[in-house]
Amino acid sequence: MDQLADLLMTILLALCCLAGVATTAVRLPGTWWIVATALLFAWLMGTEVIAWGLVGVLALAALVGEVIETLMSALLAKRVGASRHAQIGGILGGFLGMIFLSFLVPVPLLGSIMGALLGCCGGAATAELYVRRRLGQSTRVGLASAIGFALGTAAKTTIALVMAALLVGTAIRKSDSDAHSPATPGAISTESG
């Protein structure tokens, strides 16, 4: 019965992690969902299965993912000569586009991604055009900002995948080692040789 319960808990853990990866791909806080999942399962399964150190590593990875996702658009835009206004415009435009422009494409996940990309490109290009008044430069900045936005999302989604694999892999390894360990240490075997 304990093995069945462990199997069901591990399947539930994997499904929660999969939800975290999927929400990260649409720029929702999926990495933090994975950290929260790790906390919950450490409490439910015990810290022998999911140690507090692992939860800390996952939280650090989630923080790194947030920084990469947020700054990638601004850094790529800066490489093509964007002003600080355009960098901020790209970040704000991405968030606002994800919320408001996602209705243009009524497919739930695709709409959010498309809205975020369009908002990022439009926000950076508009801010750059306002500051420098050069259409060609503002177009380059907008495109670079959108590409950086997509790369940031891809990087954070990759981090979420690694986090999920680490968490589920640890739970499977611990459950598997518990299943193969003797039930009573020091018990005498009754098999005849």
C-alpha cells in the first residue's frame, strides 16, 4: 500500500511540475509554482524525500529565471543602441501586451505569447521613436526587444524544465531506494540455501 501511495504522490508531483513548466512558457510564475509544489510535497512526503536544501536550490533557480526573463529583452535592445526609455518600454509593453493584446488571438496560450511579443516590440519601438525620432532605429529596437523577450521566455522555460526534472527525479530516486531497502534492518532471512 505504501508503494502505491508513493507512486500516486510522485505522479501528482509530476503533474504539478508539468503545470509549472506550461505556465512558465506563457510568462506566468510557473517556476514559483514549482517551488511551492516542492514545499508542499516536502511537507506531505517528508524531508527525507524532498530535502529543504533542494527547495532552496529550486527557489534560487526560480529567482535566476525571473532575472533572465526580465532583463533579456532590455539587454538585446541595448545591443542595437536602444535608449533606456526603449528598454523600459519593451518590458512594460510585454507585460501589458500579454494582458490586453492576448484577446486578438483567442487561443489561451498562443494569445498570451503573441500579445506579449507584440506589446514588447510596440512598447520598445514607440519609446525609441519618441526619444530619438528615427523610424529605422525604433524598428530595429522593437524587433530586438521582441526577440530578447522570446529568448528570455525560452531561457526561463528551460530553467523550469530543469527544476521539474530535478524535483521529480529526486522523488523517484528516493521512492525507488525506499522500495528496495529491506523493511526491517537486521531481519534474518528465512530462505533456505
